[in-house]
Amino acid sequence: MDLLVVVVLVIAVALFFDFTNGFHDTANAMATPIATGAIKPKVAVGLAALLNLVGAFLSTEVAKTISGNLINEGPSGINITPTIIFAGLLGAVLWNMLTWLMGLPSSSSHALFGGLIGAAVVGAGFGVINYGVLLSNVIIPALLAPLVAGFVAFVCTLVAYAITQRVADDGANLRNRRGGFRYAQIFSSSLVALAHGTNDAQKTMGVITLVLIAGGYQAAGTGPQFWVIAACAVAIALGTYSGGWRIIKTLGTGLTEVKPAQGFASETSTAAAILASSHLGFALSTTQVASGAVIGSGLGRPGAVVRWRLAGKMAVGWLFTLPAAAIVGAIAAFIAQLGLFGLILDAVLGLGGILAIFIISRRSEERDIAGVSEVEAAADIVRRPSRRSRMARKK
């Protein structure tokens, strides 16, 4: 098959991965404000899509980590071929789709890294991976960022509740003061969406730049071109706008009941961690950061209950994401080595897996709608005045 055709095919699959990243990660920014009633669901995903689009243009440091540092460059560019990159993308896409079907907030980033690493090792050997960059820019941030975001959210939630408790003179006033955090959530959730664009959209930019260098269409060591940035920004924005309601339900009401003050604390903590990592070129998992912040805010709110069983299930998903995607990527790379037949077989198997997941998801569409209704119902409870506050207003 002509090299240009393979490169175009890889770019198309990369943009589809970017789309799945968008709907997989909508919940990172908008689950908590939807749960507290700060923003209506449709407005929330529209705002997140717009800010993801803008954020994708603000930084390319993470893209450079993937295109120029994670995979060792050879004398004529990148050591791996566009076909191997295609196989790695299949591993990432299929894992993303599977965890979306399960409503599990797994890491799209680690799915991408796992798929690429598994395919690269099969195609070019273990020496093709820059393990120093993998450790410093991927593994260590994956371990530390959720813990840091969770701790900051915990402290911020404690402070927010202590301050509002101290200045309030009765129950109604206390509710009104804490309810004001709901309006602040519009800003904080928007900041998370913007930060998400600066980190997650960059990963697909890096992959496309990687395949252009591997195919000889771009010089080694250079960053993403403008058309690559624009295409990835649009793809992740469209994916974000499509929703991802299963995961919104998990983050919005599954881990803990979210109130406005703790929602604001978790969102600001998430945004700070992501923006700092994007500036440093760390390709962290925004999903893990957002989940860690939600758990931290739940621990910080007096009387809140964190559902540790679900948190444990999510942690297991995080643990298996990179190796599971690597195994799929490695299998796809092994098949791709059969030549044109192998590439076509990979494409057919990948498309078949994606279609099967979509068919299964359509059968459970009613549960998706019910999940959104549950989140909105939780928001109505947060907004609804208590009996005591109604009595106070009548007086």
C-alpha cells in the first residue's frame, strides 16, 4: 500500500481517537457543575466543547513530548513506521470505547501511551522507547497529580465550609452563602475545560506529528503544524459536545454527593494541576486528576460519604489501562507485519470492535438517559430550599 495512503489512514484514526477522548473526558470538567445545578447539561457540554477548542491552541509542549521524546529518533527520523503507529492507535481507541461503554472514567492518555508502546516494541524492539521520558513525563505525574489535586481539593473544601459556617448567622443564611459557590462553579468548570484542551488535545497532535515524521513528510525534532493543531482542536471539541453521559453520571453522583462548595474546590484544584502539567510538558491523565479532586473534596465536606468501592473499581481500571492498551497495540502490530493483508485485517477488526461497542451502547441508551436524569435530580435536591430556610424566609 502506498505510504501516503497509510499516513492518511493513521491521521484519520488519530482524529477519531481525539473525538473519543472528547466524549470520554467531558465529565472531567462538567460532571460536578451539572450535579450541583450550576449549569444545565446541554449548556455544560456546549461550553466545554468551545473551551476545549480554544485550549488546544494555547500550548504544544505535551505534543512535543509525544512526537519528539517518547519514541527515540533514528538517523532518518522516527524509528517506527506509520503502520506501527496505526496499530498503536487501534489499541488506544478500542480501550477508550470499552471503558466508555462501562461508564468507567479511565485514562485516554494512558490508553494512547500503552497502545503506542506495545506496538512500537513489537515493531522496533524495546530500545525504541525512551524510558526516562516515560517515567518522568508520564508515570510519575500519573501517580502524583491525582494525589496533589485530591489534597488541595480536600483543604479547599475544609476552608470553604469553615468560612461559610463562621460568617453565617442561621441555617437559611448558611445555605444561601454556600449556594453562591454554584455561580463560581461556572468559572471553575470552564477553567477545567480550557485546561483539558491544553493537555489532552496535544496528545493527538503529537501522534499525527509523529506519523508525519515517520513517513518523511516532516523534519525530525519539529513541532505540530498549524493544520494539525486546528484539526485536533475541532475533533476533541466535537467529541466533547457529544456528551459522554455514562461517565458524567459516575463522576457527578457516583463517587460522592457533590455540593456547590466542594464542586468549586475540586474544579479549581483540577484546573491548577492540569495547567501546571501542560506548561511543563507532562502528559498526565486529566481523568485521574479530576477523579482525585472529587474524592478529596468529598473527604473535606463534613458528613459526606465517599463510595470507596467505586473508587477502587476506577483505580483498577487505571492500573490496567496502559498494559491492556499495550497488549492490544502489540497484537495489532504483530498482525500489521503481515503486510497489506495484515493492515487490512487490523482495520476490519478494529472497525468491527468499534461497531460492536456502539451497537451494545444503543441497546442501553435508556440507561444513559436515566443517568442524566439522576444527575439532574441530584442537582434539583441541591437547589431546593430546606424546610427550615423556607420558614426563615416567610418570617
